[in-house]
Amino acid sequence: MTKDDIIHLPNPHLRQKSAKITVIDDEVRQLVDDMVAASLDWEDSREHEISAALAAIQVDRLKRVVIIRNNFDDKEEREFTALINPEIVKYEGEQIEDYEGCLSVSGSIYGKVKRASKVRVKALNLDGQEVKFKAEGFLARVIQHEIDHTKGMLFIDHILEDTNAFYKLTSDGNLKPLDYDTHIKDNHDLWPED
């Protein structure tokens, strides 16, 4: 897969709930490999962004599979960890507001989203073994973002009514505020018409 296989809003599939994986077979392993390839191809086309994670729905597969980058700070380290049927079992810490983007939201739109600073997670690995772990900081944010995808939610849904939460990534890698009324409010790529 390539970056061209990543679907974007207004594709209605992004608003659907993903199905639980019942058997981890070669098809699931191939899906994970394809997701990594698409993520890295997308990243290679961007100077100022990394591909932190991806959910299977973003390559138009309604499966509860996500991949999370192993090292967010080094673009040269291109390894990902797959989580099958991930769930947040507990939210902890305080609510922290920070910037988020999404490979499925076009136009280099970012948003300031509140998320729990710590989460406890359970999932299966590619060997079918249950893994449980605690995530903090940026990793906790990324996991919440990806698990939202498996539920048919995107980061913009958390800030729908916040007129000061939307930003655009400029060509020099900075975020500048977007005028809500001009760029967001009636943007039918972001919000489906009723």
C-alpha cells in the first residue's frame, strides 16, 4: 500500500465502527504490513510531519487494528507496533490540551484537543497474546486518537464547537490559527451535511 490508499474525509467509512478481530491470521499480518507501508509512504511525502500511527479504517478496512510508531522523535527509526482490538481500560491523570493532526484529514488541518494524560490499555499482539500497559504523554494521546478511529470518531469531533481550536500547518512547519467561520464551520469535507 501507498499513501494513496489512505482514505480522507468526507469518506463516510471513517465514521463507521470497526469490527473486532477474532483470528490473527496471515490476512491480518498482511494488513499490518500494508498499513506500515502506507504510513511511511505518507511520511516520506511530508517534510515537517511524522506518521505517528494509523488505524485500519484509514486504509478502508473496518478492522480493529492500529499501528503505533515505536519512536516518535526519530524519523529514521521506522518501526511500528501493532495492537489488535485495543481498548482503554482506564483513563488517568489530568486532561491536557495539545495539537493533533490526522492522515485522514486533508488540508494540513490540526486541532487543539483535550485528552487524558495517562491511559491503561489492553490489546492483543500479532502473536495473539494479550498485552496490558500504561501509556503517558504523547503516547497516551496517540493511542486515544487511534482507538477513536476504531469507533468511527476523528479528532475534529472533540472540538466541533470550539471556534479557537483549529490550526493549519504552514509550509515552514509552523501552526497558524484557522478562522473557524471561513475554513471550518461549513466545511462539508469535515462535517457531513444532514
